[in-house]
Amino acid sequence: MIVESPHKSKTISAFLGSGYKVVSSKGHIMDLATTGKFGLGVDVDHDFLPTYVPISGKKKLINELKKEVKNADFVYLATDPDREGEAISWHLKEALDIKEENYNRITFNEITKNVVENALKNPRKIDDDLVKSQETRRILDRIIGFRLSKLMQSKTGGKSAGRVQSVALKLIVDRERAILAFKPKEYWTISADFKDFKADLEKYNNKKIEISTLEEAENIINSLNKDFLIDKVESKKTTRNSKPIFKTTTLQQLAFSKLNFPSSKTMRIAQKLYEGVELGSESVGLITYMRTDSERVSNEFVIETKDFIEKNYGKEYVGQVKVSKKKENVQDAHEGIRPTSILRTPESIKKYLTSDEYKLYDLIYRRALASIMAGAGLLNTTAILLNNNYTFKATGSVLEFPGYLKVYSSFEEQKDTILPDLSQYKDGVITSKEITKEQHFTKPEPRYTEGSLIKEMESLGIGRPSTYAPIIQTLKDRAYVSMEDKKFVPTEIGIETTDKLAEFFSDIVNVKYTAKMESDLDLIAEGEKNNIAVLKDFYNTFEPMVENAFKNMAKKEAEKTGEECPMCHSPLVKRRGKYGEFIACSNYPNCKYIKKEAKEEINIMPCPKCDGMIVEKKTKRGKIFYGCNHYPKCDFASWDKPVKLCPKCEGIMVEKKDEVVCQSCGFKES
């Protein structure tokens, strides 16, 4: 059996007998070559025929897997249950020369003994339509990525562009511009404060009121008296239902808002929980597959969970499964994200998990449990008060039955607001302590956070659950955005790149076109659309735009520093490279002078090998290390920051995580 992850292979091996050997491909083994026209690895003139080559460093692994296949009687391809996993299985079959009669494809949504054994009883062959859909996506991303990235690098300060990446960046840039163009509008609110509650002004002569100036607010207050007539008090029982179990996007959003986890961290931890965790003597997958658009729940899990709820909380807490209305562009191939067993409570396995693993598992577990519990029962009370034709409203809400909030209150608050019994007041009149006014200004829509950007991209139908985290990371890595208060702010390069793409590629780099492409990929996966026709339609529109942009897009002039090159006397200019900004000669490539960064060295401590000082340094790739300032005469170097000499052996004590440890004798500073 071949799976993607070594950790997953270890978990599954524990379920199967000695007749099976479970090995790992360690993810993709093949990718598009970088040969041919434009280095695309795709023959655009002959039905977009792709050329695949082993991924760098994977040749040895492929040869090892070939030997395993040769020694096996039969091969099960058990990669992840999505298009990407289907493509990996197809590449494995082709690269390892597996004959059609000697393999089966199996999938499972969770890595538990029963589910894996059941998958072996229900094998199938590779789904060619799913493979074509993934291959089409890869070819589209390669063509757009390579052609636009080369364009951006030659004409602007940008490093790359992408099919979904550039649309996500445009959302951030457009939001920033809307914020800068926004003109705040003044408005005022008026409230009446009573002994135990507060009422807000809502209407005048039964029409909604808007107060725009201080003068208007003061005139209203001057026309009011302190006595209010209690016009109406209504109490109504309502039910607040729980939300469905998580799909990828809702998990990323809530983990960001409640746990402060970036989307990349959420997916990394979820992957570990899915692939398996050592629970004492056994290794078991704790959650179902974490890349999904679906909120569907298996009947087996529902039955188990309802029984658990009744036994632990009472029959009145048992509810119905919550599922949102299915939207377009939703892949419903498997379930939503839930624990593999409701009996595996977070508390019972806490000692086996890291702090972050526990937090995410607890969130997933409680959301799944809550989704099958009864709604919370609320008593909502509304009081209408009158004063000189002005209508004030006070509201209260009291939790009468906790329902699902019994287990989910830490992620969804319910604050009781109690209104007093207003029937006690004589003649239905209540006197206020004070009537106050407050000035406000309208605010623009806020900058995107990771959570709100993912929500927006999902609602617009661009990208897929598995793509959001890497897209966000790319925007950060390319310096197209910076972060302020956990919100995205486009950089100058990000804005410039967006503007150039909008000028020359407005028909393709936009939300509508990108969402349509996602829909086409779905139709290819369902066998309802021809992948070659989709690629031809795209390329025949896209390539003329690229050629026009290379010809007509103005090249950004490099910023001059006001200095002369010491080698050829040409002006020095600022340039951007793989590791950030640097200063070089404008006469490149005729002159290859690069100005060395002048950085003041801070002495950390005396060098233990000579009479020099240890200072902070950087490798060519920008990684920080610590070395002697007498290099190359002295070769002392350390990845960990030296602090002082060890009092026991006079070795070097370095900072490691939250402690100071001697490199020589292991002595730890208390």
C-alpha cells in the first residue's frame, strides 16, 4: 500500500496484518518539466501535452518504490481522497510501471482500523476525470505563473503572479483604496439610562430617526422629559441553533479568530491530527480529512454521538444534524471535519498532544458535538418606551436552556441581559436617571485578516480549501503585503503589481473569470467538460495579452541612490533580489558591482577560540548564525546565540528555546 505521508504509513501499518507493507511517496513524486516553449513543460501547440519529470531529490525514492512494487503481489494506491491525491496515485502508477490488473485505488476519509479495512473491501480504479481536472489546474497555474511572473520581474519590482494569488492580492489592494477614499459621516445616538437597564432612541412619529449633528441631538434632548410611558413589553421564546461541523474554510476562520492560528499553522496541525497520533500503545487518526468543502456527517458518527449526548447530558440535549444549504462549486466527495470518534474526548487524550494540537482538536471536537445537540433556548424581551412622540427600545435576553452551548460556550458567548419587571411601575410610567447623547462616525470596511480574506475568497468562488493557506503565505513571502494588527496592508510593490495586471489583464485577473475557471475545473472532474477545450479557450485569450504586455508595458526605472559605482562610475540603483533589497550598478550586466551592506557589528561576548569577539552574522540565504569577527583566521561558529562561559566547564552557554544550556557539558542555568 502506498500513501503520501510517512506518519500516515506508520499509523496504517498498525491496522494491517503481516501480509501488507505500507510505504510512503512523501507527497508528489512527479511534476511538470521546465523545458520546451517558455519553459512551461507543456506543448501548447499539441493539445497541451504535459511532460512530467521526477521532482528534485525523488529519483532515489522512485527507484526504492519500484523495487517494493516488483516484490509485491498487488498494489493499493491509498493517497488522499481529493483531486490532488488522485493525481498522485496516477503519477505513482505511471512512474512505477504498475500494470492495470495489479493495482486498485482506495480512499478513506479517516485513518482508523474499521475505515481502512472497509476501504480495502471497496476498491476502484483511478478516476481519470479527477486526474484531468487536477492536471488542467496545474497546467493553467504553470502557464499563468511562468508567463506573468517573468513579465512582472522584467517590468516591475514584483516577483510573481498567479491565477488565484493575483486576484487575492487585488481584493486586498481594492479594500485598501476603499479605506483611503472613505469619507466618515457624523451621526449621534441618544440613550435613556434607568436604574437597571438602558433604552435607545429609534423612531420619531413612528419613523426611523437619523441624527446628523450635535445641534439636532441637543434639540431632541431638550424636547424630552425624564418620565417615559411604558408602551409595550413583549417576551418571546426563541431557539438559537448550533452551526454545522467544520469544513476547511470555517475551521481556518475560527482557528484564526479564537486560537490566533494563521491558516498555514491550522492546516499543519490538522494534517498531523488526521495522519495519526500515538495514544499510548496505539497510533490513530484523530480527525477526518481536513481539506473539504463538505459539511456532511456519516450516519455512524451521528448515531454514536446522539448516544453519547443522551448518556452524558440527557435526552433533551439530543438534536438534529446541522448542514448549511449547499452552494455552487462545492466538492462533496467526503465528509466535513470531525473527530473520528466522539468517545475520544479532548480531556482523555490531552496528555498525548502538544498544547496547540490539543487546542485545535478541542475546537474540532466541540464543534462536531455541538452540531448534533439541541438548540439553546432563549427568552428575548423587548420593551417600547414613549416620550413626546419619540420611541425608545430596550432589549433583554436570558438563556433558559443551554442546549449546545453546554459544550460550545467557550467559542460562542451568550451574555444574559435582564430587563426588570416593568409592570411594577404605577400608571405605566418610568423615570430615567439621565438622558445622554454620543457622537459617532461611520467607518469603512476593515482591512482583511486571514480569516476574513478566506471567507471572502470562498464566498466569491475563487480558489479551493487546500489553496488558501499557501496563497496567503505566498503574498507574505513575495512582500506584496505586510501585517499590521493581524490585518493585510498592501505594499508599494503589491499595489504596483496589481495595477499593471489590471491594466493589461483585466479580462482574466478578476473575480468573475477566476470563479468561472473553478467551475470549469469542477465540470472536468465530473466528466461534463473537455479539458483540452478549456485550456485552448484560455490560452487563445491569454497569450496575446501577454505578448501585448511585454511589448507595451512600461518598465519601471530603478531608483537611483545618488552614488556612483566605484568600478565604472555609473549611477548606483536600488534593486530587489531573492533575499530582499540591495544596491548595485545600473550598468549591469556590463558591470556587476554590488555594494556590500554596511552593518554595525555588535559584540556579543569574547570568542573562546581566539582574542576576537562573537558577532551576529548571516548566511548567503539570510539565515542568522554567530561567528568570530576574526574569520577566516578563526572558524568559531554557532547556530544558537552564545551568552556567556559555563561556570562548570568554561564551555559556551547558548540560548535554546526558553533556557540557557552549555554546549559542552549540558549544564542548564536555573
